Amino acid sequence: MSDATTIQACAAPTSPRRSRRAWQPFTGNGLSRFADASASRALGFLGAFALTTALVLGWSLHTIGWPVIDNAVREFPEQGPGLIRGRFHWPETAPRVLADSPHLAVAVRPGDSETLGRTADLQLELLPGNLRLAGIAGFVEIPWPATADLPLGRLQARAAWEAWRRPVLAALIITAAAAMTLVWSGLAFTLTLPLRFIAFVLQRHITLGGCWRLSVAACMSASLVLNLGLGGYVMRWLPWPALAAVVVIHLLVGGLFLIWGLLSRPRKSRSASAPNPFQPGAAKDRPKKTGSNPFG
């Protein structure tokens, strides 16, 4: 092997080697390697972490939500309830709670003006004109389909719920995974320029695209906090306000991991400055030009 080949081999960039080892975002060195990885690799890992969080959310719904809805459907009258031209009809006149738990309650309110106290962290109320989700932070109303015409007696309601409970859960998991991937990648995009400025101040070697990939890796690390928070809420270790605080805490944890990964990046190497020709002794340090013998 010639000397030129040896020099080229020693000067080969190390980013392909680093990108192949980018597989975990839970240490500073692991986060730093994602800055040298490809965008497809970063997005692939981000999608996997988002799917993991969505599966935890699906497990939470299956554990604390679906059994309550099962019990509520069993409380439907044999005849009378149903959706007729976008309106929910209930044969009884008094509001009542069909099923409840500390996490979720299902209630029916035949009249919009009637009041019904909240008995769980989240209450699902069947109103004549819409479906209301009421919680500690307020409520959201979802109108019934305008053309809906569906009988909801006990047998029909149980048959419909048994047929759709698994597809609905799968659709929620897929939707949540896609939404979290978009939200986290968008959040990483907003952090790219500020992180590039901080890297310039700290003299850290990282490109603009590497800042985005490093921010994506920090979002992966923060997702662990969301998973633990959801699990703690399902097991009743955390109350509802603490679960809301987990969303803010996971952003702070992501910021700490982001700084950790940036500090783990190598420092920029300072190039050797040219000698000052006006400095005494600078001329002596210059290499002397040797003339060639024209007759040689």
C-alpha cells in the first residue's frame, strides 16, 4: 500500500461508522450518534418509539375504558334507545350513570338542560344532540352523524360494540402513533435553529441536519416519561392532575437529554493560524525557497 493510500484511509470520515451504532437515545453518547445518522434512520426510530407509546395508550384504554363501556352497554333497555336522523333517543326521562370507575364513567342525559355530577376523572355523556367528554379541564362535544339511523336496544348495542371494539382500538393506536410521530418531528424542527446557535457558542461539531436528528433522538428519550406516567395512572399510582403534569415534565426531560447529547458532541478543532510577517522571528520560521540549478 502506498503512502497516499494510507493517508486517505486515515482521513476517512467516521460518520458512517457512527451512524451504524446509533440505536439507543438514553445516554449522551447514544444521543450524539444520532446526529451523524441518516434522516431515515432517525425517523424510523422515532416511529418505533411513537408506536410504543401508542401501544401503552391502547393498553390503558383496554384496561380502564373498555370494561366500563361493556358494563354500560349491558344497562341499555331492551327497546327504545337509538340514533334517529342524528338525534339520540332514550326511553327514560331521568339522567343516570350507566357504569363508572375511578377513571371513566358512562352516563345518559335525555335532556340537555338536566345536570349530572361527574363521578370519574373522565365522563362520557350521551346527549340528544351530541356525545360529550367531560373532565377536569372542561368538556368536548362531538355531534352525532346527521344521517345516522341506528337502533340501539340492548341486543343491537352489544352486537355493534362487540363487532367494533377491536377495530376501534386498533385505529386509535395507529392514529396516536402517527400523530405523535408528526408532533415530535415538528417539535424537533422548531428546536433545530436554537440548537445550532447553542452548538456554535459551545464550539461543538454538528451540522444543521444533525441538530434536527439530535432533537428527534431527545424526543425518543422523553417518550419514556409518558409511558411511565400512563402506566402509573392506570395502576392508580398517579392522580389525574399528576398525569397532566407528566406531559410538561416529559418536555423538560427532553430538553435535558438534548443538552446532554449536544455536550457529548466533539469540539471543533481550531485550524493553525498563518504566521504574522511583522512579528520578529516570523521570517526565520518560514521555509526557505531553494533555487534549482538550470544546468542540472
